[in-house]
Amino acid sequence: MVDFSQRSSQKELLDRDDIPFADIEKNMRELDVINTLLGGHAISQKGLRRVIGDRRQVSICEIGCGGGDNLRVLDRWCRRRGITAVITGIDLNVHCVAVAKQRWGGDQAEWICADYRRVSFADRRPDIIFSSLFCHHFTDAELIAQLGWMETNAAMGWFINDLQRHRLAYYAIRLLTAVFSGSYLVKNDAPLSVLRGFSRTEWTRLLASAGMEDSLVSWEWAFRWLVTRRKTYV
């Protein structure tokens, strides 16, 4: 029996350090398609819109950026609206950072290969920090620390786009990936990601533990949570 009452502690294959990068890259391509078709990118755009306000110039940083697909979507969203965006991506995987650099080219963005917890922006903090499908990889204690890091390092605010733990989401993604995915990582990790996802109550508790009870938590299609926080003094 699958237990949906609490977050799974089982690690995903993607969390291992012995997965060939060719497999990781295939995983990233499929996740980009899933994010596009199931509205994941649209949720990140909504999060950015909530935090950005009426700013016409903004610096955006993603932690766990992978190959930069989420940042590319947000950069295009800004360009269509005449907003100048300065882009920064942080990822621990050197190969992911290399792919992001190759895809973007030139000096259009800054890419940092590091554990985000080791990164300090000092007096050049990005306006907005966000993550997408990143938080569910961490324990609750690690997440509370992560929320504190985002709060400290984001000048304007931050947002999180991640999964709702739900029975229907679990069985639906199992079926979809079994039929359509060619990646063993996606087939294994996508359903497990749902089991590592969150309930609203869990987000409320995590935010309270981090001292950020006034953050906004909204349910989004399909089975996602969008957590946003805009600093009141901006």
C-alpha cells in the first residue's frame, strides 16, 4: 500500500551521484516538456508576477536551475513585457551548469556551480529567488533552513513551485510516464516526487517554523503549490 499520509523519505535516483549525465540530460528534457504541457512553467510565471509588482527591471535567481529551462521561460516572459531581467542560475551539478551555459550562450546570464547554501551575494542580492521542483528533494529541517536562506538573500521576495502529494497525481503520473517517457529516471522519480511532495498543512507548518507565516500558499493546476513571499518593505 502507498502511504499518502506523510512525505516519503525515499531518495530519488536523481539524488545519487553516480547517474550518467546523458541520462540526467534526457531527464531534464522530458521534465521541460512536462512543465510545459501540464502548466508548471505557467505557475512560475505567476509566482514571478506576484513578487515583481510593477518593476521594469529585475534580477532573478533560481536555485537548482538544472539546464536553465525555467529561467529561459521567465526571461522570455519579461522580454515580452518590456522588463529587463538579469538572470542567475545556481546548481550543484557541473554538467547541468555546462548545459545551461551552452544553451544560453555569451554573457546573457550568470551560472554558479555550487551548493546554493555556500553562495553569499553580499551587497548584490538578486531581487527575486525561486525554485521549481526542487524543495521536495529535501527534508523538512533542510527546507526550513532553505526558506531562511531565500529570505536572507532575496532583496524583494521569493517563490516556490512544487508538488502536491495527492493520490490522483501519483497514479496519473505513473501511468503517463509508463506510456510516454523514455527515461528510466522520469519513470522512477516522477511518482516518487509526488510522494515527497507536500500538503497545505505541511507548508503552513514549515513556513511557521521559518517565521514566515504571512507567506501566500496557493493550489495550482496540476497538483502544484505556489508559495510566494514579497517583502513588505519593498
